Amino acid sequence: MADVAKEAGVSVSTVSHVINSTRTVREETRNLVLAAIERTGYTHNTIARSLVTASTRTIGLAIPVVTNAYFTDVVHAIETAASTASYTLLLVDSREDPEHELRAVRALHERRVDGMIVAPAADPQRRALSYLAANAVPTVLVDRLASDAFDQVGPENEEPIAALVQHLAELGHRRIGLVAGLPGLTTTDERVAGYRLGLSRNGLPYDPALVAVGGSQTDPARAAVHRLLALPDPPGALVVGNNLMTIGAMRALREAGRTVPGDVALTAFDDFEWADLVTPRLTTMAQPRADLGRVAVELLMSRLADPSQPPRTVRLAPRFMHRESCGCDGFRPG
């Protein structure tokens, strides 16, 4: 850094401010430093800096990203916000496997990340969360609000699902099925609760036969919808709990020769980029993916700045995307 400072004709502290973004530096001076770095071939030693500052300027992210485009968008938002705050993201895929999640969280901790953002797997023992708490790792839970002992941000689930059920009930549907997600996830529990709330508000009885577990994945959801359609009195409308399961539901309906919305009205939690391109266009609740990622980073930055503050929980409201798959193009059930 001394060589860079000499080459640029500035102080070592100015070079440090440019490299670490610790203070605003005039654009002209910043360009002089960057040019000197280029000429001297200087490489910033982040390991050495972390030994001095006790900060690696890295955030660990444990999230089931590979199989779900929803999480891909959340990761993009987290990386964007982290980069803006001059942090680097270390990403691991938890694979929805509690044991793998625990190993991944440990690996991130061993790499001395400054904090973590985690979408918790369905683990009754909460092993990863217990590890993070025991080691006092600054942590934010995203999407799945599994423990108010941590900062966390996620979508509203109950009221949006209740609203979908009510919308279908107002169209005249009395047999409304639910394709539920992976058991043990807080999002699944809350969306099932929202389904039951919507039924109750509209004077409809709860029939457990109309709730089929789709496992938050495409193929299990496809099988779940086939089971619902095979009932002696099958549902005339469906609420599907996430985007991957919606794909499975659409495949099952096509395989069974059922039209949407003529035979079965279809609504879903979470939107797709192509949801308004299929025919009929899908009625959904669109989650605020970008806001979820941004708020997760904001909560973590606040936690790093003041570890003593009480944990906060933030809920963000999805947006109702009213299209035709629910039957609002003139179709009414008989």
C-alpha cells in the first residue's frame, strides 16, 4: 500500500479508504489510486486485513437455491445488496437436508464470515439454528420465519392464501383443494393455516381429503394433484403452495385431460416470469423477492453494527396477480 501511495502521490490512509470504501474520496484522487494499483500490480490481502480488523467483509448464505427459481431471485437480490455494502457473498446449497445444512453452516462459520443469511430447512431439531445461536453468529433468517430468537424476514402467508380461497369461494366454488408444501417448513404450516382460515371465513367445511402434500417440488405435486382428481368428489378449484408445485399441478391437469378453468380453477402462491404468457394466464400471489433479499441484508448490516439490539421480524405482503386461471373470464362453476 505504501508503494501505491507513493506512485499515486497520496497518503497510505487514502489508499486504504479507496480499497476498503471506508471514507468518501474525491473521484480524481480515487482514479489516481486505482491507476497506481494497476501499474504496481497491487493485490489486496483480505486475509491479512481480516486478522487486523476481525472482519472478512463476507456474508455466508445457506439457501436451497438450485431447484427453485424463487430462491435464485432472492439470492440475486441478496448479492446485489451485499455488494452495495462492500461485502462478498459465499453461497452454499442446503439441499433442504438438515444434516447437509448443518455441515454447510459450519463450513461458512469456519471461513470466518461476518454473518449469515439462512433459509432454514425443515428440521425438528433445529440443528443449524442451534449451532448459530451457540456460536453467537450474527444471522438473519429469510423466507422461513423459524425462530424469533433471530432477525428474520419473510412473506405474509396466511392472509394471502386465505384471500385466494375467498376469491374462489366468491366465484361459487365449494370443493377447494390445497397442494401443500414440504411438511415441517414454517411456510407450509402458515399456508395450510391460511387455507383453513379462508374456508372458515366463507362457511366452507375443512375436508382433510382435499389437502394433498406436494413436497414443495414438481413431481410430488403432480402426484398429489392426481390423487385429488381421483377422489369420488374431486375439487373444482385448487390453491397451490409454491411455484414448483404449480408446474406439477399443471402437468397433472393436462395428463388428466382437465381444462383450466373450465374443469378446475387454478390459483397459486408465488408468481412466475411466464405466468401471464400461458393460456389461461395464472392467477397468483407474487412474493416480493427483491425486497426479501434487500431487507435480509439490511437486517444483517444492522445486527453487525449493533449486536445488542433485540431481534426483529419483518413481514412483507405478496401482491395479488388477478388473471384468468381462476375462472374470472366469465366461467362460473355449475
